[in-house]
Amino acid sequence: MGAVGSPQGGGGKKKGKKRKKRRGGFSLDMTPMVDVAFLLLTFFMLTTTFSKPQTMEINLPAKEFDVVVAQSNVLTLKIMEGNKVYWQRGENPIQFFSLYDTTGGKPGISKNFKATVEGQIAEVKQEVGQDVLALVLKLDKKAKYKNIVDVIDELNLMKMNRFSIAPMLDEDRALVTAFESGTPLTPEPPTKGGKK
């Protein structure tokens, strides 16, 4: 089988004594070692756990699912290029804060984000009598994907589960551009079906 042999040893003269020649060779059976190696290989293959990919679960509503929410109860966050967030609730004027806090050590989500969301929840609760604020996230094409992931993580930490992701429209970009130029526009109330 798996035997390893050694060449026959030759006898040499040492101090005048004659050594006898070895007959036959040295034999080592490798079968048990190969069996153990395959058993170990099989054991580690079966017991190793691979790292699971880190994913974020987002539950999407059905296509015909339609929710009617009063415009004054909707907080819209427009996430733009450069980690800028423009927000407004209902027909109130648009406002701005930076998404990340760069002061101090490791940059993280700005304290303004949490303060804004919690402040708007409290205002709606005071006006309506219950917590009915809905959040709409709009991400610009030039913004980073990391921004929306960080925002959703922060909302999950805040136990805010009433939010949806909507496309950034030209009207939204026009509002942001007008705000940046110093002549804020008032948003037009949405019409049914998106038609004017």
C-alpha cells in the first residue's frame, strides 16, 4: 500500500570492525496518516461556519397598497450631494442640516437629524393628539448610497418604522436650488395621479 522504503544500508569499516549488511528495506505504512488527514479535512469542512453577508431588510408594500396621510403629517427628507439634508413638513418652508457631524472624533450621524425627527414627531403629536408622523426619504442621484443606509439605520435605532423611500423629482430639486439661492419657493400641493 502506501509504504515508504529506504535503500539498503551498506556496511563500512569502523575501527576495524566489520558491519553486517542489512537485508530488506525499512518500510513505513502511510495509510493511517492519510486516513487521519482526510478525517481532519472532512471535520473542518463540515464544522466551519462562513460569515453571513450583512444585509438590510426592507419590507415593500403591495403594488395596490395606497395610504392617505395628511400633508401636514408628512416629513420629507431630501438627501443631496455633499451629505446635505433638506427637510420640510407639509407646506412649511424648507430647512437644511448636514447629515454627518464632523466635529470631534469619529464622524457619525448629526445630532440635528435625531433632533429634527423627534421635534417633528412631538409637534405632530401636539397638533393631532397622537403620533402619526410619516417620513418620506428622497435620495438624489449624486448622493452616496451610504447616506440612505445610515439614515435607515438611525431610524431603526429610533424605532421609527413609518417611513418610505420615494424618487427625487424635478420639483424637489427646484425647491432645493431655490432655497440655496435664497429665494425659497412654496411647494405646490400634490394632485391625484401626479397630474396638474
